Amino acid sequence: MIEEREQSWACLVGFLGIATGIFEFLRRSGALDPEGISGRMGLDPGYVRGFCEAAFAFGYLEEEDGRFCLAPEAGHRRGTKDGSFLASAVDAVLAPSVALRLLPLFRTGDRPGPGALIDPEILPWFGQFLEEKHLSLFEEQIFPGLPLFAELAQREGLVLDLGCGNGWLLRRLLLRFPAWRGIGIDREAGRIAHGRQAVETASLSERMELVQADLFSWRGSEPAHLILVSRVLHHLWPERKRFFAHLERLARADGCILLWEPCWPEALASLRDPPRRNLSFQNLHEYAQGARLLTSAEVRAGVEEAGWKASVHLFAGGTEMVVLGRRKGAGWEAGQKS
């Protein structure tokens, strides 16, 4: 318990280093005293000094003659077994904030909807948080684990990302597939703005477009070869027939849909498994947003009912699922998991 408490404090200090920009500033500038940091960044010197001392205590910064510098790899830890450092840092701030907002809802019964339980101060980081949290899983398990991607590498075409957030998943795919083009759709202006900056940084502006629009109202001028729907379907589940009908209009006759979702277990006892424990808190959060997590059987049945042939692929110890759907007459690849 002591180790877990110290890790929580470490994540909180680390989050401040990222959110204030001090870590990135020191990475570029090298060692400076707190007054030099605060003066060049426009921050209060008292808070900066207190932060530097805390960051030194937890090993993020090194100190010599009153000057602080970024410790090796501090603030830039990525691709670890348990996810990136930023994801852990934001999670440490996000979870208590969500819990405090959940508390009064137990008496009122209100379900305030998507985003209502996320602190507005954290919201700008949420798109990057999702990217950091799920990037290593995508690159290490999902991308090499789905034969679909090896097939796509031999082709070219258009990818749609519905509910794209900051567009990170689409961006990662286009970096791997230089012959492909992509369009991401999201209703939140802030996510789209952050995503467009990332698109420019990745030199993808000629092949990737991010559009602020409602998923149901947007109509493309060209049918898509692949449609990505990542961590969105459980929010739309009551409207799934309408949503799948929309996908039908957006996809080519030989197109494919990729649905990436947290995987709710069939048996309650499975929530005692350490990899699945976080799903229980997430599902409580989803309930407040008017949604719930789905089982793989539910998603597969929904895809099949909509007229697609479904294949279910489990990752991260069964806590994450990717459900692929293809038209039933479109030549389902031999060897796909069923």
C-alpha cells in the first residue's frame, strides 16, 4: 500500500511537469535554476521552485548548484508494459476527479452524459491521454495480430475514422500505409484542433483530413475501404441499427469495419482478475454517461444482425476486443479467427 501511495504521488507530480510544460522546456533548454525557468516560461517562481523540489524528490529532475535538469527519460517514458507515463499520470488525476463527480449521482440518479464527469482542466489532455494509453497495445498486439493489416498493406484506398478524437489511430495507420488516405470525424472542436496540429507535425496534411461534424449527419463523397470505430460503439449501442445502417452507406461493397472496444466479461467473477478490475470502475463511469460496456458476444451479434460477417479478436488478456466486419459476400479471408 505504501508503494502504491508513493506511485500515486509520483504520477501527480509527473502530471504537473507535463501539463505545465516544464519537462518539455527543460528537455530543450538544459539545466536552469527555478528563477530562470519561471522567467522564461512566464510562471510563478514560488510554484516552480516547489515543483522542482518535488520533481527532484521523485527522480524526474536532477539538481546541481541550484540548477535543475530533466533526468534521463523523465516525462517521456513510453511503451511500457503497463502503458505510457503520460497515461498513468493523467489517470492518477482523472480517476479521483471522476469519483468526486459520481458521488452525488448516487442520490439524484442523474446520468449527465458523455464528458460530464471529466474535469474541464483535464479535458484538453484527454485525446493525448487515450493515444498514450492505447498506442503500445495497438502497435505491439493489435497491428501485428490482425491479418487484415497485412492485407491492407498490399492495397491503397480510403480509411474513415468515426469518433476519431485527436485522430491518433488514423494517423498511426497512415504512417504505416503511405498509399492510403484518411478522413477523421469528431464533433468536439478541441479534439479536432489538437489532431490537426499532430497531422501537420507528422507531415500527413496531404493525405489526412480531420472534420468537425456529427457522425450521423456526415456524408462522404467517396465510399471507404476501411471504417474505424474506436471506443465509440458502446455510446451508440441503443442506436446501433441506425449506426450500422450509416456504416452501410459509407463503406464500399468490399469494405471492412473495425470496431475496437473494451471487453466486458460474460461472468461477474472475471472482474476479480487483475487485468479486468479497471473495467468495473470504467463501466460505472460509462453508466453516468448513459452507456455501458459491451461483451464480445453482444458486439458480434450486432454486427451479424446488421448484415456483416463478424470475427472477434481479443487482446490485453481479454480486456480489449477488436471486431471486424465484412460484407457476407465479399470474400472473407481464410484463416481469420471466428
